[in-house]
Amino acid sequence: MDKRDDKMAWKVLKSDYVVKEPWLTVRREHVQLPNGNEIPDYYLLDYPDWVNVIAITKDQKFILVRQYRHGLGYTSMELCAGVAEKEDPSLMVSAQRELLEETGYGNGNWSLFAELSVNPGTHTNMTYCFLATDVEKLAEQNLEATEDISVHLLTIDEVIELLRNDGIKQSVQAAPLWKYIGEKALEKLQNSSLSL
Amino acid sequence: MDKRDDKMAWKVLKSDYVVKEPWLTVRREHVQLPNGNEIPDYYLLDYPDWVNVIAITKDQKFILVRQYRHGLGYTSMELCAGVAEKEDPSLMVSAQRELLEETGYGNGNWSLFAELSVNPGTHTNMTYCFLATDVEKLAEQNLEATEDISVHLLTIDEVIELLRNDGIKQSVQAAPLWKYIGEKALEKLQNSSLSL
């Protein structure tokens, strides 16, 4: 987060809640820009932080889930993802909990892989993307009543094919997956003394 | 868009507008899942479609802009982006208009590069990402009163460094940039008879 540019920050003159429900919080702010101009009705969406995980098994299969998304009204392949609950002791534990619940996979080696925002203009929360390698099947799925999720194991070539065709449209998932593929390909080029 | 899975689609029992303002539209839907379970208050955000552009000059510089984003309260490097206005004859024209207004660059060779969603669970709109090569400086910036945007020309190595450090947190921009880098690196590997 680049905080050097505080001189570009907007001044909040007034802030009200327009919606404050369990699943949606909307704030309307009257703001003043550094150039003196004002926006009387700038809307902000407050959500808890979100997590997702690029989970890869010992035999190099990527664990994806397939589910319906009502905003676009379509069903597609996704990374396992969810909300960082207040009760979770850390963001990584949130991601581990989601992976276990949605897919039954766990263990392995975990690291924070990317910190992204779905929209830094409107959303005040972040999405933390984890990389988990050498995960293994520990249990069956344990879904909530509102979840209908199937689990799919894909090779890296199948993931690349999916990404090339925008088969994963959720940008906060496409970004870390492309980052994983991109960094791997760049490393391979470098090891072969090749450049882009 | 995979429409084969209509059997997974939710049935809308009731739909109301909670907010219907020029800059924000929120719908609350009472939905029924295929398994019979119901969600009485599922919130959807209706926005117009968005566009952004990976613009590259004839001497291979990436055109980025730097601006403040009030959701995260930070200033950062971004792709040139904006709203597909109703008056624009096509999405590509929207992207060309935004690039010219925000940076003064235009012309070159344009193609649709990625179709993404900031969040297919909540957002009903799409973001269309264009690739524009060989663009050239045509004019000065022509900003709106609420815009304070500086233009920056980066080499591909500077873009990669920025992406590696999550310097571009807006996932709908990080995703197409990583896609561009990733596809380029994969192509180079393939041309050298190497694989991932």
C-alpha cells in the first residue's frame, strides 16, 4: 500500500450508512478532493476480507471447484474461496478452513501468494490469495445448506487452457493463477538464459 | 459463459431495489436454490460494463496511470480504465475514448484481450480488457473535474516488477497484465521447445 501520496487523499466531509445488513454494508460519503472539487455521493462497500487458495496436490493437480454465481447468472470453475471470519485466528487459517470445508483437502505447505482488491475504488476490503502445495485428501466435503459445489482436479495445462479462454472470469482468482503461471514461465526462461 | 448448467441456477422469488442512485444500484433478491433451500436477502450490484486497456507504445512502453482510490484509501499505478457509456458505439470505442481522455494516447492496433468480472457473485456487469499496441501521443490529457491522474511509461520489466509485488492490486487489471506476460513467456518457451 503506497501511503506516500497522502496529498492525493480525499477528505471525508460526511459519511452515512445507506445499507447496513448482515450481507451488505453501503456507506455514502460526501468527499472533497485535493483540488477543492467535491463529490456529494460517493458510495463505498464494506465487506470482511476475503481469501482464496491455489491448492495443488502432491501429484501436481490443481484443485478447483465449480459453482453457480448469481451476479452473472452462470456456473463456472473457480478457486476455493471464502470469507475471513472474525473467529479465525489468521487469514491463512481462514483459507485452510475453506479448502477443507469445500473440498476435503488439507495439510501441505502454505504461503501468502498475492494481495488483491476486487475494486479499490468501491471496496474497502482486500482479498488474500494463498498458495498451498502438496495438499492431500483428508475428509469429505462439509458444505453449508446454500452451497452446491463440485470438486475438480486439473493439470497445469488444463488450467492454462481455462485461463486463456477466460474460463475463470473472477478476476481476483484469474490474477493469482496467471501470476503463478507467469512467474513459473519467467523462471524457466531465466534458467535457460532466455528473456521475454 | 457456460449456460449448460442451468440446472444449478437459482430461482428468483422476489426482487426489490434497495438503492437506485446514479452511481449505485443495489437489488435484494429472495432466491430459491435447486436443492430447495432459500436465501431471503441476496444482494446484487448493477453497474454498467467497465473497460480497461493494456496500451503499449511503438517503443514498447506500457502506459499506466496513477490515481487515488477511495475504497482502499491509497494511490497506485493502474491501467487506464472507465465506464462503457451508453453513447459509445462499441466497447472498444469506450476504451479508446478513456485512453485518449486520461492519457492523450490513441491510434495503434486494438483487440479484445480478456473478459472478466470483479465478482460474479455480486456484480451483474463485466469488465472488458483491451490490448492496444503501437499507440502514439495524439493530444494532452482531458480530465474530468473529479479526476487527478498522472501518466507513466513503464518498460515490460518494470511492469513485471510491479506485478510481482502486487503493486497493481486491482485484480481486474492485474489479471489481464499477468495474462499478457504469462502468454508471452509461454510462447517464448514453446518457441525454444521448452515446457513449464
